[in-house]
Amino acid sequence: MLKIISYLTIIIFIIGGCSKKTYNTLPDNTLNETDNKVIRGTTLLSESERKKIASIVEVAPKKIVNDELYALIYKWLNVPYLYGGEDKYGIDCSAMTKIVFNDIYKIVLPRTSNQMFWSKNVNRFKKKRFLKEGDLVFFRIDKEKTISHVGVYLQNNKFFSSNVTGGVQIADLSSPYWAERYIASGRIKAKQNNID
């Protein structure tokens, strides 16, 4: 009887280990050695959605590989901006960033962009050439605050956030408006589930 239970346990373990999953990566070699590669289980984006996102990011559709991330982005595009908002009736930049990190990377971020910036679990850096998909990008929009806006870097100099004008959208870091207000970027330190 004990042998049968042992065999059944091994069989269940082997079958469970072969199931398809979609893995997300945070772009930090300490988090995942595959460095930005995503193993696709099921496709979450239709081809037309993939083409639309690729067009906005200005890359070939084959470069849109993190289906979970881009499917979430697609669902939130054009939701209006609302300071303090946290749902599809209106959302602000830090709430949108929190949703991305919670739903895609299973990481809980602080509520405000300033708290995210100063978190001990965020490695801050200035040079944009080091940016990778999933990094935080910080801006100073309100002159009374050090950091007053945050978004999630995608690729090709594009980032995702909720903006006062335009609501939830993909914007370009090199546009004059964002380039002038850019302060720094941040990458979550390895193996963080809750950021404070």
C-alpha cells in the first residue's frame, strides 16, 4: 500500500510539472536568468490586438511577447485619469502601476509614485539606455513634489501610465514633454513580494 501511494505521488508530481504555464519576467538578471524572455502558454492577445499594441509601441508584432502584460495594457487603454482613482471609471498613475505589478509580477507596490521612488526595494538609475521592460519610470510634473508621476517601461522608449491628459496610454519617453520631466528609473530588487 505504501509503495502504491509513493508511485502515485511521483506520477502526480511528474504530471503537475509538465503543465503549461505563462511565466512573466521582471527585467533583472537576479530575478530571471532568461532576461526578458516569456514562455507562452495560451495566447491572451488576438492578432489584431497584438498589431495595435505593436503599432503604438512602434515595434514588429513579434516583439510583443509578454502576453499577460500587453493584454492587461490593452484592457486599460483610454480609461480616464482620476486623481485617487483605482478602477475603470478613472485611475491615477500610481494605482495603474500598482495594478501592473500586482497582476503581472505578483509584487505589491506602495500607493504613491513618491513612495515607490524612495522604497528601499527599488534600485534607482538615471540613464535610459539601461531600461528594460517592467522598470519603473519616474517624473516630476508637480513642482512642489520631488516625484509626482510614475509609469511602467515597455520597450522602444515607450512606457505605460495614466496621464492627466489622455488617461491610460502608452507614451514616448523621448517626447519633449516627458524628456523634460523625467527624473530617474527604478528596478525592483530581486524576489520582492511587498515593497515599502
